[in-house]
Amino acid sequence: MSRGVIFLVLSLAANRGLAAVDEIIRPKVVVVTMFEPGQDTGDAPGELQYWVEREQLTRVLPLPAAYHDVRSNADGSVIGIVTGVGNSNAAASIMALGLDPRFDLRKSYWLVAGIAGIDPADGSIGSAAWAEYVVEGDLGHEIDAREKPASWVTGFVPLGKTAPYEAPLAPAKALTNSVYHLEAGLVQWAYALTKDTPLIDNPEMQKRRASYLGFPNAQRAPFVLKGDNLAASTFWHGKFLNQWANDWVQYYTAGQGHYVTTAMEDTGTLRALTNLTRAGKVDVRRALILRTASNYDMQSPELSAAESMNGEKGSKYSAYLPSLEAAHAVGRRVVHALVAGWADYENTPPSASGQ
């Protein structure tokens, strides 16, 4: 075969590959959700369903390398994805989306909108929290609490350390897998835009809240707040692990962060976005994390940790549906503002000081 024929064959093959990508979608906002128990529409909802139904994400774009297909509105300005539960699923799904040639995500904003457990010291079920710091809860050393030295407050030890919360904190470069600091101005803008959003309350939630005696924020009606997130793929529960979460976030943020919500995917998502940013595919500085409280992360005073955890699981959460509603009600304000203000926000992200 001559060189000319080989060149022609390769050119035709390349052209066929380009033809397969006959539309480049440039989303203004990517909505990231983590689970959907059934269909995307028409049945018991998970985190994606309200976005599909209410934001008209009617187009289905297959994404075989990810956990779930992509959903898009008609003009591609807003797309939604389900990552799957856990940090590994989240990282894999976001990488699959970020590397897919059908999407140009370089200027897209990313809104993680999902449910979470909340620290009753800080908020109530049905509330919505914007995170500025997201801390990894999976990487570390662990000794079973029954074998830990008596002087240790926990069996969890930061990676590379020999005791819990050992000083000094590792250099910033060594913390790149353990803590993510989102753009403070963008987070504050999102909070200011949404802080007065009406949130659902109901008698079942009120009854649950009332049992948290001694926790005034837990007894408040649902509200929007700022508060940081601990991402660990193990669903943990109880007052001792709640104390660990508070200490762990404070340690890894050098006292700058304050733990409020626990979730299972957000450091996986942010790790993928960080790597994709290095590759020139996305801009992690345009990421926002919104978690809404379906449950408390620890027991109320009259229950044991086991009784509390087993009494509220999955769809049994008293604030399950209200927390899904909150994620959409609060999140859509940011999505709509970014789309409507694209002439300004395409090149310059909004911030509390600038907008």
C-alpha cells in the first residue's frame, strides 16, 4: 500500500471520528448529583429527578464510561449527571464526563447538589449548606477504638502522622488529596443569593427536631447556611464520630474550616475536577458544593447511636423528600442566575465583592 493510500485511509478514519462528534455541547452549568434509585422521571425521586423534570433536562446523552447517562436541556446550557455513591464512583464519573469530546466544559460552572447528614450543633434537617472547605475523610490510618492508646481521643490518625492531630500540619503540597478550598467569593455569592430561599417544613420534621434538646440550631426551622463538608465513603453515625468529624476538618483546614455536613462523594468529584483543570478541560475554581440535610449525623439525647441510625435510613429519613426539594429550590437560584447572567459570568465568575 502506497503512502498516499495510507494517508487517505487515515484521513477518512479521522474524519469519521470527527463526524461522530457532530455537536459540541458547552454547558453553562453542570449539576452533579450522586444517586437516583429508579428512573429519572415519574417515580420515587433521587437527587437528579427534580432537576430533570423541573429544568427540562429532556435530552439523554449516553455516557458509557460513567455511572449514568448525561441529561441536558434543549440548548445544552444546563446538563445533569449522576455520579454513583462514594468517592470512587464520583471521581470516575466526573473524569468520564470531563474527557468526553462531545463536551466543552472549560467555562462551565459545577454545582454539586445532594443530600447529607448535618451536625445538630450547626443546623436542622431540611436545611441547606454551602461549603467553602471540603475535607477528605477516607485517607488516613486507623486503629480500632478498643485497641487505641488511652491517651488518644480517637483511633483515626492523619495520613503520615503517628498520633491523632499530630502537629505540625503537613505542607500544603502534601495536603492536595486531603483538603479542597473552594473560591470563597463565589461561595459567598451563592450563599447571599440563596440565603432567604423558603424551605419545606412539616410536622414529622418538627417532631424529629424537638428531640434534640440542648441543640438550638437543630431545633430551628430549615434554613440556608454556610458550612464545610467532610467526604467519607463510609456512612458513619454517632456523637463520637461527630466529634471526630469536627476535629478532622479543623485539623486539615488549620482551624479555618468548620464541619457542618457529611457526605460520601465530594472529594472524589473535586479530585477529578482538579486533575481535569490541570489538563485544561475544566476550571475547578467554578465549583460549588451544596448539601441539604436529610438527617442528623448523630443521635438525639434519648437514643443510642444504633437506634438513631437504624431508625432513619434512606427513604425513612424524616427530611428525605424535603432535602431533595431544598437542593433544587436553593440550587436552581444559582443555576438560573448563572445562565441569565452569562454575558458577565462567562469570563468573570461572580463574587460577593464584585456582584
